[in-house]
Amino acid sequence: MDTTKRYKAVFFDLGGTLRIALLEEAWMRHARRKMAEIAGSPVSYEEFYQMIEERYEPYRDWALRENKESGDEELWCKWLLPDYDQARVKQVCHELSYQYRQCKGRRIVVDGGVEVIKGLHERGYKLGIISNLIGENEVPDWLEEDGLAEYFDTVILSSVCGLRKPCSEIYNVACRDIGVAPEDCVSVADNVKRDITGAKEAGIGCNIIFRSPEKKHAVEFTEANRPDAVISGFREILDLLPPLN
């Protein structure tokens, strides 16, 4: 990493980076029940959840292949519940997305995450989020509830903009939105394949890979996906990015 370069903005990935998921069975079971309830499922919540999991696979294949993401209404009306009452599905699609994500775990900010956000903000950096995920409302609601919204100049979600990483255009959107040239931006993420290639293609100046506590296997770097820095603790970001003043 070029320590002489003064970057101006930092983009954070969410899943496995700024937030991690705790696999709490009671929390996840409650979400499965809630999802089936609000959808008006005629079958048990476990059968309903299994059906959604099976229907999600072709959607995920399409999303990964095309580097695209559906908004909540399209996701549930077209892909996941096309045979359910469409008026009802449209009305509850945002809550369905939220509960489906809770079925995968309870999300919390990574250790040191709030400290890093506030520290970089105090040092003069513009901050943004670039994340692949379903659900249009979960992230804005979380930022407001945790008192973090004021620290972020832009939040780019695949479910809102329709683009998925590693598509380079999602980084271009974020840079335009934040008003900083790509070469003056830093990306902090955990997935080498998903988060590095698109960022490099977009011209992001520095790519930091966080060895997330959620990662289950080692990662091999190539010239195409090699990051500028690798960290194991989130607070290390503050060691790499000095105050701008």
C-alpha cells in the first residue's frame, strides 16, 4: 500500500466486513415463522422457508451471472412468490426481504467497526457503503437506529441500484455520488473475487481486504485480485489511513 498517497474517501462492504452474522437459532427460527406469517403461507413455516430457499437458487444464479439485483417487489412477485396473492406480496415485500435475511443470522457491527467509522470521519474522510444484498430498507433503517447515518455520504445497495459487484459500474456510481475520483478512494471488503476485480477496473486507488471472522477458508491472491493491504483486525484501518488535515 502506498503510504504517501492521501486518499479522500473510504467505501465499506457490509456482509463479512462492516457487519457479521451471528447464527442464533432462536432468532433465525423466529424470522422463518414471521416470513411465512406475513406472506400468508398455507403451509408450515419450515416448509415455506424450504420453498423460498429452492426458488432463491435460480434467482441467485441469474443475479450472479448478470451482475444484477432485483428490488423487493420484483424479487418476491417475479421470483419467489409469483403464485401468491400479488397485492399482498407487493404490500409486504420489504418486510419479507428483511425477515428472509434474518433467517440467515442476526447481524451486528464487526468489532471495532463503529470506532473506525467515527475515527475516519473525524480524520476528514468521506465515507460510503457499497454492498450486494437483497432488501431495500434494512440498511437505511439500521444506520438510523444505530446513529450511524450521519457518518456516511453515500449508501449504494445492489437491491436499490440494480447492479452487483464485481460490476465496475457500481463503484463508478458510488464515486460520482460521493464526489471523489476513483483513484482517491479506498475500498474495504472481504471477498477477493467479488470485491477486488470490479474495484480495480473502476480505478479505485486502494483495495484493503479484511480477513473476516466469517471466512472459512484461505484465499489465494493472483495479479488480477491482489489487494493493496490485508488486515485481520478492523481497527488496523486507522493505522493505514492517517488524518487528512
